[in-house]
Amino acid sequence: MPSTFHTTSVRSLSSGIAGRCITSVRSNHFIIDDPDYVGGPNESVTAAEVFFSGLTSCASLMLERIAREQGISLAHIEVSLYGTRDLQATSEIYTVFDRIRMHFDLTGIDHEEGNRLVQIYKRR
């Protein structure tokens, strides 16, 4: 009988290069850089980009799963996320995005059906 809980585990280590870490997820390893505007190398993806890609990939996969559950033949999903923050504003506790906008482009279904899928996604 499968457990009702699943644990996700990731690990990040300093790399010896200022503004760069190495992150491991299962047997996958990748580099995450600080952006150049805070003095990082900005050669690899940034933590904010990884965070946003987690949100868009989760949305894309969940919409696909919901469509399958609902018997809706969705041809293609594209989820984009745009975040803006004021680099002059400082916070000692956390980074604050002033605006985050998520856009859903669903192909193969009508607007009403797409709206319904997105509303189901938002509730989950």
C-alpha cells in the first residue's frame, strides 16, 4: 500500500565561486547563479528563474493531468510567468516581487473550456 505522504528533497552547496551554488535533485545536478545586478556571475539560471520555472512546470503538468481526468483533449499547454521587483527597495527579511503575472495558452480547446481548466487548477 503506497504511503499518503511524499517527501521531495533537494540540496544546494556553495561552489567556491561567489554568487554560484550547485544544486542536486536526486541524480540531477545543476548550477544556480546570483544575477549580475547583485554581483553574481549570471551565467546560469538564477534562483528566481528556478523558482518561477517550478511554478510554471507545476501548472503545466497539473493542467495536463486535470484535462486527462476531465476527458478533455488538450493539444498543447504553454504557461508563462513574469515577475517584477523594485531593485531599489530593500527588505532585510525576504525578496518581494511587486508584480507576478501568469499567462496560460491552451491549444485545442475553446476559451470556455480553457477557463474552466484554469479555475480548477487555481483551486488545487
